[in-house]
Amino acid sequence: MSQSAEISKKRNVPLTPFVPPFGLKNAHFQTILSSQGPRKRNRDKRFSRFQSKQRSLMLNGGSGVRLEGYYNRVKESIADRLVILIHGWEGSHESTYMKSMAATMLQNGYDVFRLNMRDHGETHHLNREVFNSTMIEEVMCAIEDLQARFDYRSTSLIGFSLGGNFSLRVAANAHDKNIELEQVIAFCPVVHAAQSNVVLNEKRNSLYGKYFVKKWRTSLRKKLEHWPEFEFGDELERFKTLDEMNNALIPKYTGFTELSSYFDAYAIDGDKLAKTICPCYLHFARDDMIIPVEGASMMADNTDLHVTITDHGGHCGFIMNWQGDSWQDVRALEIIQHSSS
């Protein structure tokens, strides 16, 4: 099979192949180096010129919900186009992939807004209810609020991992909202969390399972600092796996009594993406150890869905060289530039 295979009904955007050098083909290298080492240094250098000019915006998520994000303009007046970025689970506007993508877009003349989902990016104090992955309505309301404030000619939405899942659900569920999107671009989007839950609890992926347990535990501790009435404080230290955390916390702090129902509620398989408000470009890596590539074959029959699968890339890595440059930035830029040509 070729290095990159597109299985969409049609191809609207020319594809720059992802061909990492031999020493960078390992999936674990790709995943770990996506946020460490040369990529992190590269990110800091590229984004430094924009750091001082970013400003915080508090958006209306509906029903009293507040979501914060960070806004950058290329110049004093607004550009023609805005790019909205949504991070993955336990990421934030400060995540390496977010700032790298933001720098790429700003360097090419696009304004950027990096949205923090609830309880991410030090926003645990803003809303009482604990974050869960079904909270799509508040994200749509926040995007609606953002678009109402600024008159951009077009807007693109880019999401990573769980943020890719949210971005695609925005495209599928915003038909009755005042939301206009030129396209949605998703990298390694969560298709059905039940699949990811299985692989993250496997022994071979124990490193990643432990990583997310630690990140989630830290986030919940921050939540307790602002909302001490929650009763999960004594439980946090005994949790060793994501299974333990999910089984204990989801029934208590969401409206779902069964974990399977919770996972189904934010899945994007089957007919969930049968009708979208714009073209959607989904990107998966065959060697992703967190998002099983089998999910790519579970998409709806919608000609606005364009699915690309690369042989390598790990989870949201797609590192092209030893300087830490990511194909994600290149690919998203070529999609957006193609739509404006």
C-alpha cells in the first residue's frame, strides 16, 4: 500500500505525502517527540513573536457556562480568515501542537483562536460541573459567540484527538446554530472512545495509560481546589488505571449510569457524521497506539468526509524531520490555502 492512502469519495485537496526519515518512523518516537525535545524548542521559538500579543477572551457557552481561549491577530485589523484550534483531552491552548499550528497559521496571514474546553488550561474555576466529553453544546455556543464578535470572511476549525472529535461533532450538529465554517480539519480524532479505552488499558500501552491517569488526576485535584464539595478527593490516590477512573467517576459525575452509554454519546461512527455543515478532513495514522485506525472505516457515507491514512505518525505526531516540524501544520495549511485559491 502507498505511504498515504485517501479513502474519501473524492479528493479536493492535493495531498503532500508524509514521509518521515528512517529513524523517525517509530510510532512511540513520533508520539513522544510531538511535545518534547526539538519540537518543543521549535514551537517556543516560532511562537515567541506572537506570545506577547495574544489576549484572553471569555466566551459564552450557554446556560451560564464560560469558556476561555486565546486570540491572536496577524495585524491590528482582522484578517480575512480565522482559524479556531481545539486541543486534545488534558491538553490546552499551551500544548505544543496548538502553538505550533497557531504559529504556522499566523505566519501565513490567518488570525487564530485557541479554545480551552471546560476544565482545561487552568479554567477549572470557571464552571462548577466537571468536564466530560459529551459537552458539545457549550463548545458550539462558544464558537457561535466568537463568530458573532468578529466579522471574518471565513473560519476554519482544527482539532486534535478529542478536540478533533469535538470539531467534527460541531460540523455535524451545528445546522441550527449561527455557525459558519469553511472546513473542519481533524488529526487522530477519537472515533469511539470504547476502542481507545481498550488499547490504553493494554499492557503494551501502559506508558500512555499511566500518563492519562496522572493528567486526569491532576486536573481533578485542581477542580477540588475551587469546588471542594465534590466527593472524589479521597478516591483519587487509589486509581491506577483509566478503567478504574472511568468506572468510578462517570456514573457519579455525568448523566450516564453505564460507561458504554457514555462512550456512545460522543462517538462519531455510524451515521453520526452523515450530514455536516462543511467539508471535513480526517487524518489517521496506521500506527497510532491511542486511536485505533480501524475507526476510519466506521465513518458515514458522506461525500463531505475526506479521510487520509498515513502509515506512520503515531498519535498526533507526524514529525517530518529532526528539527521537529510536523506534517500536521503543512497539511492543515494546504487545505486552507486550497479553499481560498
